[in-house]
Amino acid sequence: MIDVPFIVRAADVDESPRQGEEPAAYLERIVGAKLEAVRAADLGRAAAVLVADTIVVSPGETILGKPVDDGDGQSMIERLSATTHEVRTRFLLAGAGPRDRVDHAETVTTRVTFRAISPDEARAYVAMGEGRDKAGGYAVQGRAATFVEGIEGSYTNVVGLPLSQVIGAMRALGWLPRGA
């Protein structure tokens, strides 16, 4: 979408929250671990690295990760029903070398309000499988869009990566020309 050449490298890190870990601390820890894991891989001629992680934070500051099964997914959707929750993505831009500094770190927060969702509707949505590998158990770019009454902030953040903020940071660092 943004016409920047890239190579995807999966970061194999344990994304389990620690007991009592606050969402902000969780994101910092996980994104830092992803940066280390990606830099440890063969990056070829890559000059820079972008790593990110997205979480859904329910009212009460509970982290909702990816559902472990359909029952967990339904529980998540029902928990978000008729509430406003936050989607937070932390991203880092850094040099590709293991000793390179982090050039930019930012957490973007978007507030999403869901309408009331019946248990039958939540069950039907979960059975489709669309949200099985998504934080919070839903994909806003799919059928879960019908749950959304409003979004305050970056839509692309809810999809998974806040493009405007990432591009702005890349331009500020001189990684992209101003007109690109």
C-alpha cells in the first residue's frame, strides 16, 4: 500500500503476558524482544528494521491477545460488546545491526466502540474463523466491521499497523523522500 520494499521476518517470541504486567510494559517488552529476534536472523542487505505488536485492551486495562480457541474468542467478543476499548500498537524503527540504536519508538492508541452484540451473533462470528489469529478475537477489516459504532484514531492501527505514523516517522528519519 505504501510502495516501500520490504522483507517479512517472523519473530519467534513468547507473547504471553506476565502476571500483573501493564499493557504499556507488555508492549515495550514484546516489541523489544521482536527486535532482538529479527536482528538475530539473516537480514541479508537490509538497512533497517520495523517491528511492531498490536494488542487490544478491554475496559479495565485487560490485555486481550489472540484467542486460544473459539470459546475464548466468543468470550472476548462478548466482553467488548457495548463498550469502548483500545487498540494499541507499538512500533520501532531501527538499524538492522544487532548494536544499532533504535531510531524511533512510538505507541499509537485507537479507541473503538462496539455496539451491543448478542451471544448468538458473537458465536456465529467466531465460528467463521475470521478472528482466530487476531488480537481481541476480531478483524475490523472483515465482518467485525458490523460491530463498530465508532473509531477514534487510526483505522490502520486497528487493522494492525498505523501507516500514517509509520510513514511520518520514516520521513522524519530521512528514510523516505518527503514526496513519497
